[in-house]
Amino acid sequence: MSKNQEIDQASGGNDKTKSGHGKPEPESLQVYKPRRWLAIATTSSLALTGAGGFAWLYWTSLAFSDVIDGLKFLTEGSIALALLLVAIVQACVYWSQRGLMAAQWNTMERSLKRTDRMIDKMQEQLVVMQDSLTETRNIIDQNERSLVAYFGIKEMKMNPLGIDVKPEIEITYVNGGQTPAWHFNAWFIGLILDTRPESDNPWSVEEKVRDIRNTFIPAGKERTFTYSKTDFVITQERLERINDPGSHVRLYAFGTVYYTDISGPGKKFKFCGIYNPHTRKFGDFTV
């Protein structure tokens, strides 16, 4: 056995082709070619060493007067010589493999570096994908919010007030969203005559005539509800308190509208208006 390996760079020689797109050339492949003359020389040296050693042992054994002692010396010496030659062969094998092991180690290091670069790129792509997912979710949320029904009040007015007259209130609801609303429920409101729209016993005013058409309001459309069914009656005292500009007592109308839209049932819209006796209309009041 001999020191029979060396590292050559097999880069393809005349088989290389030039790329016109500026792409980097692939790494050259490392090929291990045996050094034949060194293998022959090493093998020959081991053979000569073994033959010479055995000849010397045989010649020395003839010097013993006792044939048995000579044969014993020859046998033990041959075994020791064989073990020495085996050790030398193993050392040569290990030594010849050092280049291959070093090349494999370098290849592993380069592969590890390429893997690290790939992991870094994948992590960057993961961050980009997470950002894209967040933006997509935001767009979906915005689309969902824009597709629901939104309600407001276009106008809220009341008939002229007089003694022993019950109020009749007209409220025009507007769907300002992009989708219709159905099961629209606004069949009664509440009235409060006080300094604040806070009372445990408000008067209830129900819709004058319930119309099934008012339960469905398309996008961008409006519906007018008339409320007149109530036990609340205008008396002299109440009328004076409502019309007195120096009084802090005001007439409030409030309510909660329930409806269903494309996002599901259980939607509601609350409102509260404060009455102006000069215009006979209600203005928005924020509680």
C-alpha cells in the first residue's frame, strides 16, 4: 500500500462554455487521482524491506547451534516483522487519506455556508410573507367594514304642539353603507322631558302604521317612520317648559334600531335627538 492520493482541480478544461448572461460559473469538482509512481515505489520498498528483513532473520537463525532455537528465533522475528509491515501499511493508508478527508471537510464547510445563506434568504422571505399576510388581512378587514350597512338619520321632526295634543314624530333613516339591511326593527322610540335624557320612566311612542316595506332598506336608500302611538300628552305646563328659552328642561327623543346585514344579525344603531321648538325639528344630541 502507498501514498496514493492527491487533489487535482478538475475544472472542465476545454469543455467550459462561457455564459453571456453574467451568471457565476459552478464550482469545480474535486477529483482524486492516484500517484502511480509513488504507489509502485512504496509497494516495492515494502516488499524489499520485508524480503530483506526475512533474509536477515533466516541468516541470523543459522548462527544458532540448536536448530530449535534458530527456528524459534526465525518464527518470532517473522511475526514481529509482519506486524511492523502491517503498521507501516496502515500508517501509509491513513496518510494517503488525509487529503481526501481535508477536501471533504472543506466541502462540508462550503455546504454549511451555502445552507446558512439559504436559511437567511428563507427567513427574509418569511418576513416578507408575514408582512404580505398582515396587509392582506387589513385589506380583508377594510373590505368587510366597507361592505356592511351604516345607518344615520336624515331628518327628525315633530308636528305643531298644542294643549291636549299628542306628539307625532317623523324620522327618516338612511342606509349609507354599500349593502342592504333587512329585518329593520325601529317600531318605537322613547321621549324624555327633563334637563338630561336620563330617566327610568320615559314615554314610549310606537310607529303609527307598521309597513313591511320598512323592514328592508337597500344601500343608499332611506325610509321614513311616523311615531304617534303614545300616552304622552302635551299639557299647559309641559308646553310652557318646552317653549321657555330660559328653562333647562328639554324634550328628547331617543331609540335603538336593530337590523341584519351581510356580516350577520344583531346589528344596532343608537340615536338621541333634542327638540328645537322654533324649527319643530330635532338636532343630534350626544349623551
